[in-house]
Amino acid sequence: MGEKKIYYLGILLTAVCVLLLNNGVFAQSVTLSGTQIKKAGANSELKSNIVTLTVNHKIISQSGTHDGFWIARNEDAKIYAFYFISGVLSPNPINFVLKPGSYTVYPNIKTGKTDASVTLKLNPVQ
């Protein structure tokens, strides 16, 4: 192969890889988790990892010691809230789709408790 053909083949392979990455072919499962700890007075300490999604992801599981939770989309401060109603999370977070963006999650503390945690497992939507 000539140098020119190898050069163009390299450009073509790079373009294919960029297209695959942008379309989420190599997107991975991610975990979004957060905690809330009640402090003295009216303040609480909120902590969450920040997850940046480049493709749509859906929630496939949730766990923790919480009384519901909220997900914040950092770009536009949009809030998605999930509350326990009669012992069932409403709306159901499983299969809920998060669009590309950066997200945090925070749990609601159960009555009589001083802390809470939530962990969400997210899978890319194919």
C-alpha cells in the first residue's frame, strides 16, 4: 500500500470510531449515587457523584435507605422527583430515561432517621 492510501485509511478509521463513540456504541453502564445527612438546625449535608451522560440512559435498578429521591440535571436545573406513596415509588423510576447531560441524585430522609442514601444503576439505551 502506498503512503497516501495508508493516510486515507487512517482518516477513514478515525471517522468511523468517532461516529461509533458519538452514537453510544461503546457507552457503558454507570452508577449514580447520593447521600443526605441531617445536621444540627435545619441544614442537611447533600453529597452526590456527578455523572455525565453522552447518550440516553435508563434506570435499571435503585437501592438505598431512602424515602424517595430526586435527580437534578445540572445544565438546566431540571428536577425529576420520585416519592414513596403507599410503600411504592411513584412514578416508577425503573426504565425512566435520562437524556444526555450531567446529573446528581439525592435521597429523601425517612421520618425519624438522620441520614439516607440512594444508588441508581443506569444502562445506555440502544
